[in-house]
Amino acid sequence: MITVMNLQARRFVAALFLGSIALALIGCSGSSRVRKPAELIPVTNQFEMVPVWTTNIGSSEGFNFHSAVAGDAIYAASNGGAVTKIDLATGKKIWEASVPERLAIGPGSDGRITVVVGIKGTVYAFDDTGKPLWNINIASEVLSEPVVSGGVVIVRTLDNRFLGLDAQTGTRRWIYQRPQSALSLRVGYGMLTLNNEVVVTGFSAGRFGMIAIANGGLVWETPISFPKGFSEIERLNDVTAQPSIEGDIVCAVSYQGRIGCAQVRTGNLLWYKDFSSYTGTAQSAELVFSANEKSQISAFATKDGTPVWENTKLTYRDVGESLAIGKVILMGDVEGYVHTLSQSNGDYVSRFRHDSSPISVAPIAVGGLILIQSQGGKLAAYSPK
């Protein structure tokens, strides 16, 4: 299997694929046009995000490091190998551990066991005092955050294997092997757990599905899009970002493919629309939201895919994953701004600057707080007022 180099989970597609095509066109036409981020328009904030606490968890150095919330704590990691447990209410570090190698992904945790994976393929587990519990080398590169759920640690490797490890001992319980594609994106694939029973995730070649946590069995698999075009790059349409679930509907989006929604229990596809994204979907009860490769945000009706609105004011600002909460959606951008849009019409509701480094991962809503994490390592909790 050939994989495409991971420059930065939010920029690599434009820089590598679209960029290479653009350079070819420039060479033929003599044009010197480049991607220019949209200028920020003035915004009158309808509410303010008041800082509650701020801490530094260490840089992710261009990778997408998600933190994990479990109970009354948040678990974070840095590219340098630090693993940290932080009190959710105060932002104080409860413990900090480290591994003897660099990390390319954030941690997985259920509040009892916290797991990270090093760049050499070693899985490290810690108990909830920060004490090392076990480690095991799985002989493969891992770019997807591990999942800890139902007493099982699920690790997804770059060569399309899913490993189910016993959370207490690291012993392998099961393995699920996916077919390999001729060419796939070299990025992390998001995994979403449901009721400690299944993992919902995307696959290469425009598919997404559900895997049983207990035994690694495939519950269902649904194609949302199909490869098209002549070259292997044109035919890339992996579902890399974490799908979203609201009620009994799950939605996903593929790169160079489609966005669509299906029934959670069966995987039966309800609808799909041509769309391309690598930042995933966010859902409310009635709408599903996604940003395309140009950072233009669209909303579709969850029940049938009817387009509702499109916001182009953030074009080429490399917006990250989004969070839908209440009546708004939130997302960060490459300059560290956090943008809040109305779910009903896509209009600006507020904007503030969290940091000067990119925000690529989705904000987290928990306990009345909004958690924002930048690639530079700033993690902060805000209270909407």
C-alpha cells in the first residue's frame, strides 16, 4: 500500500494534492496566484467566551492531537512524549508522565486507563495515578488516537489493522484486518465509541462502518462514495475524519467524495451529496455541518440532505473540526481564532482569538465549559457569557 505523506492533518491535502495540481497549472499558464485566506470581517459578538483556566500541555508540532475527557478530568499529550491528567474544573495538572519516544497522536482514556502510542509503534498504558501499567510494540505505525472502552484498548494501525488489547494487561484479544488500497491518505482516522459496545469510524475508498468492541467483528459497512477519475490521486476518497452521531442518525464525509447520513443501527444510507472534506461532520437534531477543502462551511438537512446554507467568509482560513452545540457551531482556524456561527443561517455570532497557532481539533463541550486546544499546546476552558 502506498500512503501519502502527512504534512499537517489540516493542510496536507491542499498542499500536497491540490498544490501539486496548481503548480502544474501555474507552470503552463505563468500565473502566480496562491491561496489567500479570507480577511476577517468585523464581528459584533453576541456573547463572550470568558476564560476559566489555561494550561500548556506541550506542542503537537503540526499534528492533530485530540485530548480525551473522562469523568472530571481531561487527558492530554504532546509530541515530545508527555502525558498529562488535568482537573476539568480548575485546569491544575493532577499528574504528568512521559514515554521514551515522541508521539504522533493524542491519548485515549476511559478515566481508569490512559493509552498513548509512540512513533515507533509502542503502545504505553498508564493507570489513573499516572503509573506505567504495561507497554507493547505492535510493529506498525499508528496515527489514529487509540480508544479505551468496555475494558478494551482499540489501536488502529496505518496498515489497516484494528487491534483489540486487554486494557489491564495489554494482551491481544482480537484483530480485524481491512483490505489495503492502492493509495490512501497518510493521516489518523477518527474513531467514535457508542455505549461502550461499538466503534464508528471511516475507512479508505469512501466507506464507513461500525465495529464491535468485544470481539472486533464488523457490525455494518456502508459506502458513502466511490473512487472516480483516472489517476490514483484523483481516485482518493477516504473517510478519514470521525463520523458524527445525533440520535439514531450517523453522518460522515469523504475526501473528494460525498457527505451523507445513515441509520445508526443498520448503516442504511439515507442520503448523500457530492462534497469533499477532511475535517469531518458535526450534527444537531436537524442539521449536519461540514467545511470543504476551501474552508467554506455548509449545512444540510439531516433527514434528506437538502442544502440549507453556505458560509464562504472563512475561505482558505484552514478551519479545523467543528462542534455543534445549542444554536451555534464553533471551529478554530490556522491563525488561532475561534469562529462561532449560527446553526440556522450560518451568520457570524462571535469570534475570539485563543492562540497564535493553528486550532485543528474540535472544541469540546463538557460541564458547561468549552475546551479549546491549539497545536502550540495551549489548552483552555471558557465559559460562554
